Amino acid sequence: MAPKKKVPDAQVIDDKQQALENIKRQCQAVEQLLLLASEEIRCIRHEKSVLEKRIAEMVQQQEAAENTTSEQVRAMQRSTSTLSYQLSQRIKSLEQSVATAENENASMRNELETIRTKKTKELERLNGEAAALKKELEEKALNSAVLLREVLLTK
């Protein structure tokens, strides 16, 4: 082993001061990094807070929209149910009106047919009476003509 050289005290102090300066510079650099990191953390926390508020607002908006939509769906279902019931009642009423009108029409047709039958029989009777009267008148006219001829011939 080689004997160690004795380093003068001034140089040791100088070396120690340089090492101390290096450590101070490193500490300052670390402090700077810590300040930057702290600032970055503060910014990130602020952004996180803003985003959480926006998320909460969006959740409230979504819940409000869901509630509104649910209310609208219920209102539409009630309206549809009511309108469906009213429409079915209207259809029943119209079907009853149609049935009543058809019954009245059938009754009127029957009555009309009865009247037509009576009038046809009456017309046939009147035609028969007219034919009988015509025949009677023709016979009377013929008798009158025969009488007139006899009267004229006898004179």
C-alpha cells in the first residue's frame, strides 16, 4: 500500500465547501422542482374541482331531463289511454247509430213494400172496376145505339 498523502487543511476545507455548494445547488434545484410540482398539483386539483363541478351539473341536468322525460311519457300514456277510451266509446256510439239507422231503414222498406203491395192491389181493383164500367158503358152505348136505330127505323 502506498502511503497516503496528507492533504492540506485548506484544500480539505475548500473541497468540503465545494461539496457543500454542490449540495446547496442540488437542494435549490430540488426546491425548485418541489415548487413546480406543488404548482402543478394545485393546478391539477383546481382542474379536478372544476371537472367534478361540471360532472355534478351534468348529472343534475341528466336527472332533470330523465324526470321531465318520465313525466312526459306518463302524460302521453294517460292521454293515449284517455283518447283510446274516448275513441272506443265514440265507435260504439256510431255502431249503435248505424244499427239503429239500419233497423229504421229495414222498417221503412217493409212499410214501403206493404204500401206498394196495397197500392198495387188497389190499382188492380180500380183497373178492374174501370174495365167493368167501360164494359157497362159500352153495353149501354150499344143498347142506346140499338134503341136509337129502332126508333129511327120505326118512324
